[in-house]
Amino acid sequence: MPLSGPALSAFETACELVERILAAADGLSSDQLDAAPWDDSSTIFVLATHAISATEWNLVEVLAEQQVDRSRQAEFDSRAAAFDDPQMLLAERWAGAKAAIESALAGLSDDAWDGLHYHMFMDKHLSGHALVVRALAHTAEHVGHAEMTRQWLDAQSDRQ
């Protein structure tokens, strides 16, 4: 079943946001993907890994009530240098998450959009519509962080 209505809007917006983070990662070395402008800041690799996983988890597990294998801590502990081709890893991870999100959204009933869903990290129940807004707003915050980190990395390269 093709996506329509709120499912289509949610899917298109999720794709746009995650793909902006992936664009910020494009062409960077492992060292650059693992660099952060300050000590307690997330790297672009961490932001991409987390955004992909969080978006999938919110839309597939919380909204569509389909199990997602996720370790939030592992997302923040991830390092590009641990992989031979971190760019390919991110692209493959996004392709899998994107397919799972599209499938989950295509199967949602009107009750899923209007009904309440428990979000354990917020410790509250949200309607499906409110959950999607919150999930996409969360991803959008990471877009800004990733794009600013990319600007910082580009400025570092320009100085050398």
C-alpha cells in the first residue's frame, strides 16, 4: 500500500532530515567523522548513527508497535574509525531503517495515529500525531548540530 496522508508526510520529512545529516557526513574521513568542536559534543558519526536509530525507533517501535533492535548507548559510543568504510555503513544502516519506517507507516491504522503511545524516554503517552512531531523535531535538532559541526570541520580544513 502506498503511503498517503500523515504517513507520507512523516516519511518524507524523516527522510529529508536524516539525509541532511548524511549530507553533512559526505566526503569526510573517519578522523573527521569522529571529530567534535568541543569535548562533550557529539561527532557527526554519532549524530548520524543516533538520528537513524532514533527515527526508526520512534516511528517503527513506538508508533507502529513493531520491535526494533536498538542500543541507545551504543549509538553514542560509536566511532567511525572502528569501521573500514563508515560512509557505507551509514548508507546501509539508513537504507534498512528507511525501508522499515516506510513499511511500518504504510500499515498504520487511523487508530494508531489518534491513539496514545508510551514513549519511555519522555515517560509520557502521546498521540501518534504528537509522537511524530516530537520525533521529527528531535531529528531536526541533530540536523542543526551536524551541519554546524560540518561547518566547523570545513573551517578547520580551510585554515590548514
